[in-house]
Amino acid sequence: MNIFLTGLMITMCFSGMGITQELYIKPFNIPDILNYKTLKCDFHIHTIFSDGKVWPDIRVYEAYKEDLDAIAITDHIEHRPFSNDVKSDHNRSYEIASVAGKETGITVIKAAEITHKMPPGHFNAIFLKDSNPLDTANYMAEIEIASNQGAFIFWNHPSYPHPENKELWSDVHQLIFDNGWMHGIEIVNSKYYYPKAHQWCLDKGLTMIGNSDIHPPITFDYDFQKGEHRPMTLIFAEENNKKSIRNALDSQRTAVIWNGNLIGKETYLKNIFKNSISIDHSDTIVDFINQNTAFIKIKNNSSISYHLKLLGAPQHIDAPKNLTLKANNISVLVVKANNNSQTPTQTAGLDYQITNLWLSPSERLNIKIPLLVLTDQTN
Amino acid sequence: MNIFLTGLMITMCFSGMGITQELYIKPFNIPDILNYKTLKCDFHIHTIFSDGKVWPDIRVYEAYKEDLDAIAITDHIEHRPFSNDVKSDHNRSYEIASVAGKETGITVIKAAEITHKMPPGHFNAIFLKDSNPLDTANYMAEIEIASNQGAFIFWNHPSYPHPENKELWSDVHQLIFDNGWMHGIEIVNSKYYYPKAHQWCLDKGLTMIGNSDIHPPITFDYDFQKGEHRPMTLIFAEENNKKSIRNALDSQRTAVIWNGNLIGKETYLKNIFKNSISIDHSDTIVDFINQNTAFIKIKNNSSISYHLKLLGAPQHIDAPKNLTLKANNISVLVVKANNNSQTPTQTAGLDYQITNLWLSPSERLNIKIPLLVLTDQTN
Amino acid sequence: MNIFLTGLMITMCFSGMGITQELYIKPFNIPDILNYKTLKCDFHIHTIFSDGKVWPDIRVYEAYKEDLDAIAITDHIEHRPFSNDVKSDHNRSYEIASVAGKETGITVIKAAEITHKMPPGHFNAIFLKDSNPLDTANYMAEIEIASNQGAFIFWNHPSYPHPENKELWSDVHQLIFDNGWMHGIEIVNSKYYYPKAHQWCLDKGLTMIGNSDIHPPITFDYDFQKGEHRPMTLIFAEENNKKSIRNALDSQRTAVIWNGNLIGKETYLKNIFKNSISIDHSDTIVDFINQNTAFIKIKNNSSISYHLKLLGAPQHIDAPKNLTLKANNISVLVVKANNNSQTPTQTAGLDYQITNLWLSPSERLNIKIPLLVLTDQTN
Amino acid sequence: MNIFLTGLMITMCFSGMGITQELYIKPFNIPDILNYKTLKCDFHIHTIFSDGKVWPDIRVYEAYKEDLDAIAITDHIEHRPFSNDVKSDHNRSYEIASVAGKETGITVIKAAEITHKMPPGHFNAIFLKDSNPLDTANYMAEIEIASNQGAFIFWNHPSYPHPENKELWSDVHQLIFDNGWMHGIEIVNSKYYYPKAHQWCLDKGLTMIGNSDIHPPITFDYDFQKGEHRPMTLIFAEENNKKSIRNALDSQRTAVIWNGNLIGKETYLKNIFKNSISIDHSDTIVDFINQNTAFIKIKNNSSISYHLKLLGAPQHIDAPKNLTLKANNISVLVVKANNNSQTPTQTAGLDYQITNLWLSPSERLNIKIPLLVLTDQTN
């Protein structure tokens, strides 16, 4: 029996004539921007060929079902706790996964995790040619080998072994960086965000990366029914292929999605927000002559909920202090004239901060919702 | 206290500083077509001013929350079982509802239901100027008065008093039709579809209408959480305003949505389907050289699930006999080469019937899903 | 057509032979205690006969569908904003609702709201014999008339017209109390909890009441799919009938459920919790000889989620600081030996506070989860 | 880091002070009966030590999270397609799984699948002592070795290699049976039910077994959010331990749950149904004097929906032809007096067949819902 079909089969409808297999994928909508496709990627994944708990093809099918575009399987070179049971070499998990990648259209990138205690901690090398030569006892040699193979190399969970808030940029990291061997940092790994690493990426021109570092089956850690997702690296690429992804990584055309937050440069986040939202123009014309309450429908076509905090409203207009533009929903923004004797200014706008769009550890994206207020003075 | 705010308030978040009201609307996505906006309308609704069970403004808020665009309140002229308790005239329900319409942006159309036993049964007159003059004892006079006011008049639930399958076109209906007083028929009312009425619309050039005829609160009869919706008349209009809606009704630019089915002319249904679906071109290139299974992602951006039945596939390709393109989901179409020794033709397509897009009582919309098959002969 | 069947009909299955109506009610499970039945009641409800937005029978069907046991329709005597449209007397809404009560088994109690500005604010009189004599211009006379009819009288939303935190016990309230005319207070009304009123109930021996004060259709304000419910008065009664309910009210055998919190006397809350929870005895035997982690399944058979905060654990045992025992779920309590060299005491227990079970404005219910710890010393 | 905690951790709440892990299990309620505990078991499961796709401990955590009580890991002796990668012996998957079993309380039974083409097809031997001696080239020898170790042996998916409807009892099966080496048959395996095998169990006194035969992660094949579950063998046992389970298997105290159906002997199914359902006595008193419609609430406390088909109702009473008693819901049974001039008999009952409780391939469980009808003659 074809194992794969067993694996991915979700629903079977029995009929007198035969069997139909049905598979549905809940879209994880993040809009394309700036003429790039927005690819959803996870570059830190384990299988039973290191300390993960599933066979490599399962990682591809999991990604397919979560609506991802590309993954890298990054089994540890040094840490293989199941090595008494599982014997194969460091290329094996990629070999298995890439077959499933072809079937599904998921781009699978060859990779490995170079595993050493801090400093410098763990590094992922993706876009490797051959993982086996990395198996030396010397982490610095391994990083150099990876670099010589043309790999894209990034520092993993930089707070390790502490889960969070302990990132430290040591001399060893400086050396790796100076050698041109550090191209990015995980500013997010699994449940954790690393603010210092985020700032380092901004300051040193490193690529921001966010990954799941998943070990058990993905559904053990994320409940898709609730809208949860693994952390991902968003790649803004010409196409979904290895070359375009690599090009975007080299050009820092990435953002990170984590726990409902988007982290990245202003130009990317602003355009993602802009392309997520639609407001009917007629809805922004607020008639405060005939009524003192107006309803504005804001449609969010993306799978990201945006959390808004009011920064400022025109005089004599009441707007909600907090407003969530719920993913895949229409949110109603209710504005009110709060003083009937004095009319609001005609052209106005509501200034909101989007608290889950992060430009830096301390900065958030600010936006304006335009209003055209009809008042007695209008006539 | 402002009753309206109480009415529409869904969630209140308590904070130290104040109260934020939040209202979310689950989008009911049906794409625009042919440069028209697709408006979701319900032209048959009751309130306590006839035999309904809610105050008129509630009908507007219900429509707003279900993502409708326009409604008509059609209280009975003759049948007012609560008249010992509720005393006002036939314009009163419109007066109340139209205030809520202005607040929310829902277009509210003045209307009434002319109520007589069969023949001719019940008729709705919408776009009335004044409902009170209709209160005569003579249904034919009432229809004439409505017509003289410029109303758009349609025959309701034509199988009445039988719930279904008993439509009969009598001499009285012929007379009303010959007088130019019948402009459309409900081919759907509440839980029922009327196939004969559907055919009459096609044969006699009448406008197809579908309505809820709702009496209790709308959530008593439809569970929106399950994706259920009231039946609606889809109006293909330049704008959401009374003039455009009337123009579309007069031009038979309507379709009916009922119980997950779309009923209408081929040009409308074909374009709704086309604008609902997106397939990545690269996904339709089926590589049968390196693998014998291909996965094709079909994204349905609309809130209508399309149910497909296989009419024909190219030789040596297995495709699912039945496939549902689930609303707001990505459905995976799995095709297989069923004979490795003989390769399928290179350019091919899958012919499917969409069983829930109805062109007539017996005809369904057929579509083709194009494939480009790579085989050994390709090279 | 029988209006009622239209009203309550939820799903219709079409078959060749006929129509089946299906109605499902999601159970709102709160266990019976102390040999009493736990009745779920709402004693503050409006219809179009005052300022509500639905016909009275709808209130009964809404209660039935939300799994309530008893309601009172409490239309205002003085405040009837729709009186130009709706003309009938003060007994009419009860008359209509009681018919639906007989059909469904919902106990409907005759009642009215005596409506005056503060002080003393609004009072509900339930178990009235005739509401019409209350229609005087003198609120004190009205309360006396209600009392003479044997009504149970309680003060509504005591913070009114402020939504919360403004309760004030005036001389007028003292007078009503001294006359024996105040038997309870709403410590909860709609979205609001009144801590001072809660304390007054405790101090003065008044019955704690919690109600919805619903005006629009109930689904406008509460999303049952999310597990939301209107506030309710829980009545611990011998039977579901008027006499038993009245007896419980007179004996202060009530608790209030509001926004996921239970408010009441310790004996009631303790027993509700106890009867909600089941733990398999074998699960509480924690084997710290062979492993250093133990999983304890705690099943919550009720529809109330209990939120636990750790007060204290035995030395050398780690237990979660916060734990939610989710409604209708099994929650897993993970305990760990945090020091392998020193073993925990053998008999031990975890002390938790249940933060959503409120004994007074400042006191919560505390409970102990017993453990039997196996350690090396055990042997 | 403890891999297990990573594996089973579902939700992490970040607080300033630390981390709380939360795991919730949706109860799969099937009532205990006849003084036995009803244990939910799956005795056919694969891991990467044969052709499954996950590490053995994952199988235990999956079972724990689906609310099962006991499992057997049944890796193939002969069929190990990953043997170039995975090297260990036939006891290894049990060794790994049993550690997780102790942590969670899931009973893990040592087992193996003896794998041969038909006849006789595949057999599971559970309650093995040592799986390695089975690795001979001779299936009959293997079965004998298993039997000599005291294993409980059952025939798997008896229609194999055809998915269904091809069960054939060959001479080889007769020989195995005559030797006392066949103790049960899978009447259900994964998506398939085997009616002939069901009848053989009844005729030959074999134990009915139903299993998942799961290869990928369990969530690939079953959507628990939709209420789906793997097929299971229900064991009616004194306790959840190996001895009691074995005792029940030997005594044929089992039933099978598959795709929403329960299959087993009448005494078990009747008691499961009886212990699932509660009807308030007062609700069964149907008052046809004052009204002609009665509502009867039927609460189903189990996680199995019961599908009822009307066999017969008393004269002059209309009852629904089909009724589903939805899992964990209250279903409302609406009965009507269909002839006001003639009153129904006073004591009456509704006869229903439960179409998803299967006593044999062709027989279903029938039940009676008692009514006490009040009519004019009653007085």
C-alpha cells in the first residue's frame, strides 16, 4: 500500500462505486506585497533522524496541511539520542522529505543544525550541498564547511539554554559574524521571542528568522482549529523556488510571524496590513447631521487579527480605545459625535497603533483610518 | 439609554478606563461579477406589525450582522393577528426600520404583503410609496394600487398553502401577468424551492426571487455558526442604493441563493464560480514522469461550497468522482496516472458538473479544470 | 400555520415521506446539590410590551433553548416607549408567555418592573397576582400593592443610572427594607456586578439575584457557541415549580452565575464544585520512585470552567501556579518532584483558590486536591 | 530538555513568574455498564519500528489525548520497510512506549503483527512476553510461539488485501481456529467494517475487535474537533489493568465503536444506551388536554450520537420518523396529537430502532420511549 496516501488521507466517502479521498486545507492568508509573493516558511524542523518524533515525509505533509510553502529539515549533526535505533547518515532525512516535497509542491531545502553549547550555541545551515562533512567535533570547522558549501547560516534560539531574555553576543559570535558566517538570527523560536536578537538584526543588517523548532507531531504544539500556527519566516520572493527564497534571505526580505504578531521592517508590515484590509469608501462618510452614531465596516481578508489602540481622534468624536480587526472577519468601528452643539471637523482621521505589528522591540506600526465627516457646516 | 446600542452590542471589554463595544460580522462572500456589485437581499420579512415576532429595527440589525445589503419589510396588509395589541398603520414598520437602515448602511425598501387565499395567493409589493391605501378588501384592487405606485410586484411561495410541489398557474395569475402586474416570482421561500415557478421565470421572462419570509428572530431558523444562511435574492447592481436595486430587478439581473445552492442564469453563475476560485498555474502542471500522483490546490474564496461531480477525465487519469470545493478553504484535487505503461495525453482537462449551481430545474453548470500533463512523450 | 412551530423550528430534513423537525439544546450543566435541584432562572426580561424588542413567547423559547428552567417577564409599568403602537395592559405579556411556558415546560412567573428614578431606582415584583393595579404614579404605593399581593420584591441594578460602582443605600431604601418590602437585590444585572450590593445581601440577609435585563433578542448579547450565557439566578429547589422557587427565594437558597463566575454562600459553591469534578483515585497516587513527573486527570462535568490559583504545595513538589479546569473537559494537572535527592512527604495535597467562585466581594473558595506520593521512603 | 514535555505541551501561559503548562482532553464519554468499567482500547498501532511514521511514545500520548485507556503497539515482524534506517529488535517499540504509559496511566500491552499474505493474512498477537522469537520465516510457527507465550491472537482486516467485502474463511483459518490459536477477529479495521467477520464472531464464539491500524500521526486520519475518533475495542473490565483487560478479551466482554456505530452483543449495547440517556419523568407526561403538542427533552450524556428511526407510534400521535439524540446534547422530541376529535390511548410508547447500534450485520437495537398521555378520558 502506498504509505503516502495513507498518510495524507483525511476523509473517505464510501459510495457503491468507489472511494473518494478529500483533503481540505484551511488557508493561512497573508497577502502578497510589493510585487513579491509572500511565502510561509519554517527553517527549523526535527525528525527521528535527530531528536524529533516523526518520519521526515510527515514534516512535509504537516507543512502542506498548514498552508506553508517551504521548509528545511534541520536535524542535529551532533545530537542524535536515537542513534542506537536510527542509523542513517545526515543526508537521509532530506532525501526522504524531498520526495514528499515533489508530490505536494512544498519546497524542501537541505539543511542541518550545528549543535554546540553556548557560546556560540546552535546554528542552522540551510542550502547545504552535503550534510555529512559537517560531522566533525569542531563547531567552528563545521560552520566554515557549511559556509564553503554556500549555506545560509543563522544563529538559533540565541537565549539558549535559557528559554528567553538571556541573549548574549559573545566574542565567539563576533568572530563568526566577522568571518561572514552569520547571515541571520532566529528572533523567534517556538514559543519564544528574543528582543535583543531582534535589535541585533536591525543594527547589524542580519536577516530576521522565525521558526518552530518542532520535535513532536505539529498538532501536539499548535491547535489549528483555534487559529494557532507555528512561528514562521515570511519570505517576500519572486517565485516559490529555492533560488528566489535564497535571494530573499540574502536581501533580508523577510518578516516573522509569531503568536499572532508580525515582526519586520515598516515597509513590509505596512503593505501587509494595507493589502489585508478593505473599507468601503461610502462607509467612511460619517453623517453627523442626521444621526450621532456611524458604523464603519472594516474587512480583514487576512488570517492575522490586527489589534488597534487609539492614539488620537478628532475633537468631538468618540472612537473605541481598542479595536481588534479580526482575521477573516468584518469588524465594525462605531464612531459617535460626542457633543451635538459643536460639530467635528469635516475631514478627519482616527490614529491607531497596531500593537501586534512590531518594527523593533519597542516600536509598533501606526496607521490612520480616514473619515469624511458630514456636519451642519458641511452644507 | 439608547436602545439601539443595547441591541447591537455584542461584546463589552471592561477596562479601568472605559468600555469598548465590539461587533464582528462573519463575511458572507459572494464575488462581484461583470462590473456589478453582488448585493445580498431579502425582500420578504415580517415584524410584530403583522405576524412576525420582533420589532422592525431588529430586522435591520439581523441583516447587518448576516452581511446583507438590502431588505424589505413586508408586513401583511390583511393578516395582523396581534392587532388587538399592536395598533399602528401599514407604514409604521418601515418608518422604524428605515432609521436603523441609515445607521447601519442597510438599504431598507418600503413594502407590503398582499394576502389572499389561492388563487392568486400572496404577493409582495416592494418600492411602495404608501402602504395604507392598499388596505382594501379587494386583492386585485390592491395589486393595481401597488402597480400605480410604481411597485415591483412578485408572487410569493407559489405552492401555498402546500409547502412545496403544488405550484399552479391559474387564470387569475394569467390576468395579473397580462396586466403587467407580476414582475417576478419567489422560486425560493424559506425552506422551499419551487421548480415549476423556476421554469415559469425562464419561460415568461419573470425575475427570480428568493426570500426568507422570516417570522421569529432569524437565529431561530438559521445557525450562522454552521454556515447556514437565510435564502437571499442576489442583485447584480451598479451600487447599493434603491435605484440600482430596482434597475437590476427590472432587468432580471438576479440570482437566488438557497440552502447552499445558487440558482440563476448561466452568465451569472459561471462568473460567480470563476471569481470564487483560484488555482496556481504551476499546480496544474502534472508531472507524471517522476511520480504517479499529483496534488492540485483549488482555493475557494467565496462562502459557497461548490459540489463537483466528475463527467469525464482523460484516458489513464484517475480523478475523484466527487469533489467539494469547500467555502473559504483550499481543496486538494488528487489526480493519478492509472496505467504506468501508457501515458496520458499531454493537454487534458477534467470535466465536472457543479451540482449546486442550477440553470433550470434540471440543468446544472458544467466546468472544465485544465491540466498540463508532463509525460515521457513530452520530452 | 402554527406560529410557534415556525418559531422554534431549527432544522428541517427533507425526505420523500415527510418532514422531521429537529431541535437540539446545548446543555448548560450545573450540578444539583444538597438534595435540591439546581434551577437556572432569569427574573428580569423585557418584551415589546415595555421597551424590549421581541414578542413575549420568544422569551420562553429563548430560555428553553438556553437550557433555563424558569423566567419572569418584567415589563416596566411606567416606561412603555412603544405605547403609541402597543396598547395592551400590564398582564398581557405574561398571558402570552405562559402559553409557551406550558408547551415547553419552562416555569413562567408573573411579574412587573416598578420604574422610578433613583432613589429608589427600579424594583422587580415577581409572583404578582395582577400587574394592572400597580399602574399608579406613586412608586411607594406600587411597592406596597405588590407586597400586599404577596410578591417577592428585589431592587434592580442598584448602581443605576451609572452602570457600575455607584451603589448607594439611601433613606428610601432603608424605609422599603424596614417595611419588609425588599427581599433581595440584583448583585448582577446584564454585564455588571455590584460588589456593595453583594455585601448588603450578606449583611442584611437579602436574597442574591442575578438577571439578564434583556431587551433585544438574546443572541444579540450572548454568543452561546462561545459558551457565553446570560447572567442567571440559580435556585436550589425541591422541584421546578412556582412554589418551590418561591420557597427557595424566601430562604435565600440562591446563587448567581455571571460571566463565568459563581457568586453565593460557601455551602452552595463548595457543593457545586464538588459535584462538578471527578478524579480517578488511582490518578492521585503519584509515583515519584520510578518517575519524576505525574499526570492527574481532573474531569469537570459541569459547564462552568474553574480557574485555580496555587496557594501552596508540599515541599519538593512543583505544581502549576494557575490551572483552569475547563468546562466539560478533562484537565491534566502535571506535578513534578523538583528535587530528586530529597523526597516529598508521602501524604500531601495541593491548595488552590478558585478565583471565579466568590463568597463575598473579596473572598474566594479555597479547595485542596489530595495526593498520595510514593517515594523511596514509602517502601 | 525533557523531550516528553515538549511533546505533550499544548499551551503555555507566559507570566512574569514562570510558565504554566496546560493540557486539556476532550472527554470521549461511553458509560460504564453492568458493574464493569468501559475501557477504550486500540490494539493495532504501528510506529517507525515497522511501517508507521512516528516514534512509539507518541502513540501513547496520542491515545492519552484522545481519552483512551489502553493500547498495543503491533509493529510488523516481517514487514519493516525502514530497516535500512531503523535497526532495533522487535521488543524495542514496546520498551519505549511503556515508559510513556507509566507517566500517563495508559496501559501498554506488548504485541506484534504476524504478517503473511492471505491465507491466512495478518494476525496480531497481544500479551506477548518476547516478540523476538516470532521472527521466523514460518507464520504458523510464529502463531504457535505466540500462543505458547500465552498471547491473545486475532485475525486482522480479514478482507485483506481488498479493503472490504472479501472476507474468506479458508482451510488455513479453520486449522488455526481448531488449534485454539484464533481468539478474535477485527470486525473493524481503520475505515472498514467486515460483516462476514462480524457474523463469524457471533457463530464461532470469537471476540469482536476493532482497531485503527494507524500509520501516520493520528490527527492525519481523524479530526477530533469534528467529533471523529479512531475505531476502538470497548473492553468491559473490572479495572484498567492488563489482567482485567485480558480477562475481558477471553470472556468476549467487548464491543466495537466505529465511525459513530456501536457493534456488540445486545446486553452491552442496551446498557450503554440506557446509561447514556436521561429523560425527566415529568417531561414524559404528555398533556393533550390543554395543548396538542408536547416537547420531551432527551439528554444524551455520552459522546455517541444515537440515530433513531420510528418503528411505531400509538394511534393519533405523530412522532418524528427520524430523530438523532446528539452526543452531549439535549434533543427535543416533539410529539403531536394528530386528531383532536379522537384522543390517543393514555399509556403509550414510541418504538424506535437505533440504526447505529448493531447486534449483527443485519440486526439493530430496538427501544421504547414511554409516554403517559393525558387526555379528556383521563379525567
